[in-house]
Amino acid sequence: MQYDKQALIQKVIAEATALREHATPSELAKLNFETLKPNSPWLCIYGQMCDFCNGDRAIELLIKCAEPFSESGVRFEETNLGFEYRNSLGPVVGIWSAIEFYIVRRFAKKRPLVDYIKGERETLTPKDLEF
């Protein structure tokens, strides 16, 4: 997938800022840089906070805080079956938010991101996340 790195970083900052606002203090407290594993559904950012990145609470946070950052996704939404990633054709698999897409990049700067989401640093700038 082709992407604009600076646009990605701006979306990461926006999503992180929204997570600080919408995640509960107990969810934020679960974030742990030392055990962060971007490809794990239990140890990625949303997985750590919500115990599973595809669970209802994680998708609820995605709806409030993120936009899909991939070619096939349009939105996150609530359905009568729970929360899903959706596009015009219906539910899809493999949609990542900007944060999810960013943290799997080889040289992503994860510590400032986690520290910002947790409230351990006041600001997060594009320079903090450049890779």
C-alpha cells in the first residue's frame, strides 16, 4: 500500500489525542511499552487497553478515535451484532487504524506514542514520530 508518511503521522497524533480523551483511566493504565507487540491482537495498543483488539470495546474506541488507514476500509461502525470494520460492501477484515498501521512500521517511534497516550508526556509532534 502506498501512503503519505506525513499524513500518516498526523492521523496517528489525532487518534492518540482522541484515545487520551475517550479511553478510561484503567484502560490507559494497561498500556505497557515493554510488552507492546504491534502484531498481537492482545498486546498491540488496542489489545493492551481492551484485552483484545477486535473486541467490542476496542472497536468502540476505534469508532470514537480513528479512521481506517488502508485502501479497503471506509469506517468503523456499530451494528446489531457488535462493532465492525465496514466498507460499502459490508464487514471487512484487515483494516487498520493509523496507530495500528504506524506501530508495525520497522522504525516507528513507539515509546513517545505510548507515553503520550498514557498521559506521561504533554505533547506529541510529527518530529517525535518521524521514521
